[in-house]
Amino acid sequence: MQTVSLFDANTHLSRLIDQIATGAETEIVVSRNGEPVAGYGAMVMAV
């Protein structure tokens, strides 16, 4: 699990999404003023 600031998430959103899509990260937490406020994770698709 990686934690990034809101500024970094905004600046590097494409890179962060690529990390999740490739499996390099399973979850990314976005923090504002040191407090977690949002998160990104891989979606599990049922076939």
C-alpha cells in the first residue's frame, strides 16, 4: 500500500493508475494534511 499526498495524486494520477493496473501496487491511499481521504484499488471483474 502506497500513500501519496493530494497534490502528488493530482500531479501523477496516470502513473499511479498504471501502478495499480500492472499490479505493482494493490492500493493507493490519498491523504490531505496527513489524513487519509480517498483510495484507489484494483477492480475485480466477474466474468
